[in-house]
Amino acid sequence: MPTPIPAVNPVVPFCELIGHLGLASMGVSLRLQYLMCRLSIGITENCVKKQLVEADPVVHAADHAELKEHVMTLLEASAEGCSTIVRAYIEEVTQAQHRCLHAAFGMEEREAPALGLPFMPGVAVPRARVAAKVASGRE
């Protein structure tokens, strides 16, 4: 007798896709927000240093050049970080879509449950109080 193939609920992969897309979009927004906060702190710090340097009568041109270079380095690093974050987001979305399509069309192999325990009807699960009494030694 052939073993029956378990029915695949077609809605579940799409719900998982929506969940993965939501998590990915939240992750990218948080990462970009953190990056922009770090950038604004760096630029604010640079502006304060520039104001202090300009207030000093003995200002070297090298100090101005160093501060300007610092801002350019911050902007380049932020652009690189932004592109890395967006690239990772695109990769996450693509992987979520692939997993959804594989699951929707039954092309993926189903993993066995982690515990691997068979379902046994009629077995009562002890309540938390009973388990706590047994664990404490008072019955």
C-alpha cells in the first residue's frame, strides 16, 4: 500500500512570506535608522570641532583639511553601509520568495519534527501545579 503524501496547505507559505517580508523591512529600516543616527552624530561632532578650531586664532590649514576629510570619510562610509544594508535586504526578500515558491509548489523536502515523538492520543499532560509539587517533593 503506498504511503499517503501529506496535504500541503497552500496558504501557509504565503503567510510565511508575508512574515519574512515584514521582518526584513523592519530590519532594514532599523539598520538604516541606526546608520543615519551614527552619521548625524559624527557630522555634529565634526561641526563642533570646526567651530572650536575657527574660534582659535592660531588655526592651521591642516586642521581644516583634516575636518573636511573626516566628513568625507563619514559620508563615504555611510554610502557604503547603506548600499550593504539594501543589498542584504534584497537578498533576504529574494530568499523568502524562493522559499515561498518552493513550499507552495511542493518542491521542498519536508523536515521531520525536531522531537520526532509520535502522537499518542489519550495521554494527559500534568498541570503546572502538580509538576511543581512533584518537583518540590510535596504531594
